Amino acid sequence: MKNFELRRDRYEAFRQFDNPLLNISLTLELPDFRPFCKQRELPPFHFFLYCVLSAIETIDNFMYRIHEDEVIKIDDFIGSFTVLNADNNLNFARFARSADLREFIARSVRAGREASASRALINTSADLMPRQARDNIYITCMPWFDMRAIEHPVFCHRNSDIPSLAWGKFSAAAGETMTMPFSVQAHHGFVDGYHVHLLAQAIAKRVAQVMDAHAVT
């Protein structure tokens, strides 16, 4: 928490706002991981999810939460993302993350299939204790269009402490790099635009690291 103490006054300022949320949309530039995934029969969405979630935990600002009106720093978080079910209605996938790429993807795929198969809304965090529910990152993907911006539904803006990330349609293949529209929503008491910039850099770096680490596998 020592890093948080350096911005406690910023947090105290923004927590007075009715809506303290920061929303930034950008174009994320990455190594093109699609050929890598195709060669290894890895689903690109789940590969990218692995890289995003493992990048987030390297930046303290995205790990702060509010619990019982106090700021805490979480140590880990649940793997989760949105899916469509057979009725084309929203549902939530949830799973325990793994540091191993293939195990992470296997768990993520299973969770997605379970959520997609359910007509009932599941994994809403209603089954979690309040402290457990803080261990989360909200993830959604809209691959159908070139997303320019997004505003996520919020139950209570003032208490909204869990970052929400979204991305849209991947760019067409064009050499060794790719782009995608990417959006970050977070509590401004914890996160500034600079930290969103750091996250974008961390994700691109993580994609490259994972590809390099598995280059011969």
C-alpha cells in the first residue's frame, strides 16, 4: 500500500465526486498473435485474455479496491468475461486463473462454454462474500465492430472500484503488428490516463513475451 499512500489525497478528492470514474478509449498496438495462435491451435481471444490479465497485475493502480470504506490492495483476481448464450443474451464466465498458458486457456474455454450453455444468468458475484467480490476485473469483448467508446453499467458510481476493460474488432492482417480498439474504465482515485498508457504498454510487452517463451512449443 505504500504506493497508494502517495496518491491518497487524489483518492480523497475524487471519492467526493458523484461519478469518479475515468473512461479512456484508445487504439491498442500489438504484435500480431493470430498466426502464433493458429500454429498452436490456441483460441486468440483466450490467449489475449491471458496476456491482458497477467499484464494488469503488474500495475499497482489497477489492483486497489474499496472494502468497508477502506482502500485495500488485492493479491489476485478471478478470471471472468462476458459471453452470449444460445438466446443471444449476455452471460458471465468465471474461472480460477492459472499462470500456465495452456491451463489458463483450458479453464477459460470451459468457463465460456458453461456460461454460453446457460439460459439463466450465472456468475453475477451474488454468491461471493463482499471481500471476495473485490477480487475481479470486468472484461467484455465486442468483436463485431470497430468500437470507438463504451460506457459500462454501474450500480453506484461513487463505489465503483473494479476496473472494466473492453475491446472490439481486430484489425485486418498487415504484417507483424495488429491493432484493436480498447477501452479502460477505472476509479480516478486510483488510475490516471498515464496508468492506462502503462497498461497498454504492458499488454503489448506481455504478448511479445508469451510468444517468445512458447516459440518452440
